[in-house]
Amino acid sequence: MRGGCGGNVVRGVAIELWVQKESISMLPCPLCGSSHHSPHVRVDQYTIVRCQQCAFMFVNPAPTQAELTAFYQDPAYYKGGGLGYNDYFAQRESHETLADQRLKRIEKLLPAPGTVLDVGCAAGFFLAVAQKRGWTVAGVELSEDMAQYARDLTGQPIVPRVTELNVAPETFDAITFWEYIEHIPDPQDEVRRLTTLLKPGGVLALSTPNSSYWGAVYKPEIWREFKPPAHIGFFTAATLTRMLTACGLEVVALPRVFPLAPIHPYAARRLLDLLRRTLGNGAERRTPLWWVFSLAWRIVEKSTQMLYKWRWPDADIEVCIEAYARKPLA
Ligand SMILES: [Zn+2]
């Protein structure tokens, strides 16, 4: 009897462990199909796992489609509140500057500006800048509030899903998705589908948080980009390259970049940036004091970077990756 009880307890524990293991390996890796994952970090009720075969990190089990739709239809997502776009509209100028830089990179890879599709276009700031640079634009945005804003801004139809675009294959010269791919449950399928809409020789460009970033590796429990259900897939330069190559694209450039606003571990940089802005005279900021603080800012930035590289050589100091890839002509 006692033995039987003991046996049951042991079996109970074994079943519990088995169930735990099963729930972790419930979804295969969306990039390589492997079922072998190890937990990386737990955020709220979600577990972020790392694929033991290809190192891709993703939320497993994934949030349901209903959970995701409800999350993105909530206007609070775009008005800050932790998970969403923090003060998205207040940062319009920064978004436009960034759009200009990214379009310049894309234009270098093409004979001339043509047609561009921006997936997850939000309020359409990128598309409006593209129009000014001579592009014909189209956008996809799930949030109806944002889509309406983008429609008013660009005068173009903005649809909620790629499937509602009603365009022929090989329509676009460029397809972009900025901070979008980390929101998608099956990113490789999504890129493959979008690639069919790209003309041969066309450019696919994207950006996503860098999960080789120091914070993602050493402080995953507080890294701000580990934020399910908003973010559910997490890339490094290596996993991003593997995915784009698997979709038949040639990776042309893979810059790792800093964010718009300085964040941890750059508290000193944030302070110096503030001083640099306030010590200028507004219209022309190149006063002697501005130069002094600009120099100090650069020294602090460079030495912080060197310190991190020396102390943690296997982690990146850049929090974001951009990728520019071309669809082969043949
Ligand atoms: Zn994998």
C-alpha cells in the first residue's frame, strides 16, 4: 500500500514534469521546425524559449489570434502605457528623420524610387516621407485608428491585412516592415508571402530588436523588448540572416544600430544629450559650450561601448538590427 502510494507520488511528479516539458515544446520553432527548446525568460504568463537548433527565440505557447487582435485594436497601444508606442505622435519628427535615412539606403539599391509597400505602417509617417521622395506608396495597418490617420496623411488606401491588398505578384519595388516582424507568430511564412509581392531585383527592408543585445542576454527579465504579447519573436543578426536566406533573398546589409533615444546602459549619454540640447542657442547650436559637451558625450559613449565589449564580448551593444535584402533577378 505504502509502496503503491509512493509509486503514485513519483508517477504524479513524473507526469507533472512531462506536462511541463510538453507545454514548452508545444510549438515547433517557426524558423527551423525543431521541437527542442529551452526556456530563456518568463514574462507575465508567457515563456520565451530559445530553439536549441537555430537559436531563434519566441513565445511558446504563442498567444492566440484573438488575444493578439484584441491587443492591437486597443488605442492605448499607441498611447504609451508600457507595452505600446510610447508617445508615438510626439516623436513624429524622429520617425521622419529615420524614414529619410532608411529610404536613402533602399534607394541606393534601386535604379529609382518606385512603388513601396509598408507593412505595419502605423500612422503612415514613413509612407508620407517616401511620397515626398518620389515613391508611390501602399500600406497595411491592423489598427483602424492608425490606418485612418495614414489614409488622411497619404491619400492612399491602407488595408488591415496583406491579403486585402488585391495586387498581382511582383508588384512592388520595395517592401518594408519596421519593428513589425517581432509581432508575427510565423515570421518566415510572412516574409515568404511578402517576397512574392516583390519585383525581381526589389528590396525588402526591416528592423527589429536585437536579441544579442547585452540586456537581452544578461538582464532578460528587465529588457524592455521582451514584451509579450506585443513581441513574440526575437532575432539576432544570425537568425535574421538565416530566415531571409531561407526565403530566397540575398542579404545586402545588416546594420546593427542604436535606438532613437538613449537608454540603459547610457544614462550618462542621456544627461549629456540633454545638456547639449539646452546649451545650444536654438537655431545654430554650435556654440563653444555645445562643442565641449558634444566632445564629452562622444568620449563617454565610446568608452562605455569599449567597456561593454571588453566585459561582455559575446553580447552586442546595439539594441536594434536593420536588414536590407534583395530578391534575385533570376
Ligand atoms: Zn529553430
